[in-house]
Amino acid sequence: MDGIEIVIAHRARATLRAGDVFLKIDTDQARIDVEVAAIALAPIPTPRVLWRRPPVLALAAVPGRALGRLGRPSTASPAAWAAAGAAVRKLARWSLRALLAIRWLSEHGFDPAAPGCEIDVLKDRM
């Protein structure tokens, strides 16, 4: 391990990288809960949740080769970028609906993970 990298940091949230582990520290536990639920349901490769100890969420790096690094030219092929774009488009159409529905159900006293509820519907569509 080459040390600890600050990926992003501000008053409400910080993300640190230590080798192949990302540590997300968030003052809003509900945001972390939604993120973990979205990771579990996302129809594309996502990081594995290693552990949760509020206010910290530990995630494994997503396996594979990085398409690029901030501030450096990318060496990835056009095909790799096209595949990444297709995955992002699939996730963007899927995630907004999923997160809004899960949030609404939770805020109104429903369990979105109950059998036959929103999470089951989303899993069936994958």
C-alpha cells in the first residue's frame, strides 16, 4: 500500500482510499443506507461492502482495469469506453427510479425489501 489518498472531503462526507479499500465517512447515516441498498441492487458491477460501522462504510475496489485517472490521458480502448458508457446509461435509467421508490416507501412506513415489494420488482427486471 502506497499510503492513504483523500478522494473527496467536505463538511458532510469524506472518502479515503487505502490500497484496494475505500472508506466512506458520512454524517448522514440515511445516505449510507441508501447507498448500500443501491449497491446491492445495481445491475452493473459494484464495489463489495466489506463492513459498516457508523459513520464509516468500507468498500472493496471494483475489480478490473481503470479507464483512466484524473488529470492523466486515458489509455483505454474506444471499446472499453463504449462498454462503460452503456453500463452507466443502464444504471442511470434504473437507479433514479429505484432510489426514489425505495426512499418514498421508507419515508411512508413501508419496507421496500418486503416480499413482492419494490426491491423484488427491480430484481425481476434485471
